[in-house]
Amino acid sequence: MSETSRIGIFGPGKVGTAIARLAVAAGHRVEIAGSHRQQSLQLLLDVLAPGAMQTHSAETLAARSDLTILAVPFNRSLDLPYSSFSGRIIIDALNYWPAIDGVVAELDGISQGTSEVVAARNPAARWVKSLNHLGYHDMDEHARPSSDPTRRAIAVASDDSDAKRFVSAFIDSVGFDPVDAGSLADGIHLQTGTEIFGRELSRAQFERMLVRPGSAAEPAQRADAAA
């Protein structure tokens, strides 16, 4: 990726604005789409993510962005303009929290990860699972320069190797060590309730845990990681 990329974010909540702050600080151009009811979104962004801009056309946000990030509550993700995602690199940073989202019928009884379900809404998009397994406050507190040995790792899972490299470069630019977490299907091991979710891990620790993916911990109580 170039030193300055165009980053589009769906969701001006805690996670979306935290990612926006990191991206702006790294020199990227950031646009954020909220709901049509948020008349004062730019005022909110001026406080929570200075330098990020509100978009007035959510339907074309992905088409104008080098990288688009989904950071809305899962139960609102069906409302996103998936038809505009074709050919674009999309980070699925969504987490499904039944206590917050309610029961989503689309996920009832499935064995797939949520990213595979979301990706099926537009298979022509270039899907990447990332940025979902740490809380918004961790994003603010744990970003570090590349030379810092205490840098925290963030997983990148995708079937698209070029998209994976692009997202990895973005993660590096905003202060974290990217870790190849395998295919999009492997993104299931990054979801809520897994051993990896919410853990503060270095790259080496993360890679060791990925050798035995899927060992589940008790269901995570980190609801603050939701958008």
C-alpha cells in the first residue's frame, strides 16, 4: 500500500472511530459512513476522530476507498451496500454478540464462521477478517512503532493473498504486527469465545497459538469490543 491510502469505514461507533484515529495518525485519508439519522456525524468525528471526514454517499464509499472496514453492530450489517463492494478489499471487523445483537437467524445452526456468512452477501468482494479480536481501547493504548518489541499482533485471514498483503501493510502502518491467520474460513478462530479473542499477544505468541487453532476458552465477556 502507499504511504497515504484512502480508508473507508462503515460505523462511527467506538471501534470505527478508534480505527479512524489510528489511520489518520498514520497519514491515511479517512471517510466514515453512519446512519442516515446521524445529522451531526461530522461534529462527532471532529471530537472523536479529528481529521476523519463524514461521507454523504455511503453507497459509493467502497468504490472510492483503497480499503473499506466494516465496524457496525452485527445486527445492522445486513443494511450495508454490499452490491458496491465488488472487486474492493473489505475488512470484516464484525463481532456477533447475541446478548447485544439478539439472535440473528442467518447464523442459527451454522458451522461456518461469521465472515463466511458475511462474504456470501457479495462473493465478488475481496474479503479479509481482521481487527475484530481486540477492543477499541486496546487500539488506542497498544499501537506502537515498528521497532517496539512490545508491539501487539493482529490477525489477518483471507483467501485473497494480495488483499491479505494490503491489509497487513495497513495494520503495520497503524502500529501493530500483522499475523497471517490463514483462510477466510480460519477467521472462525478469531471470533468471540475463542482462545485468541481479546488476548494481548505478540507476533510470536500469536503464531504459536495458530498452530492449534480453535481451542476455545470460556465465552469472552469483552462486550466492549463490539462496535
